[in-house]
Amino acid sequence: MRSLALKTAVFIWKQGNEIDLILQTKLLSEGYDVAKLERRYRA
């Protein structure tokens, strides 16, 4: 199941916006590759 942080980041990226540092840090702490996710979901 996706974390709330990941769902939030995907929502923000699909709007064409950047996620903030706090959210990036949360994703990294959960083991996600933020750069890879951004390339996949960025509008």
C-alpha cells in the first residue's frame, strides 16, 4: 500500500509542481528513490 507521503507527492507532481524538502525527506526515509519517482509522475 502506498504511503500518504507518496500519494501526496504524486498528486503534486501531476499538477506540474515541485514537492518541498520535507516531503522529499519523508520519501527518502521510507526508502523511495525521489528522482526516479519524479521522472515517472511529473506532468
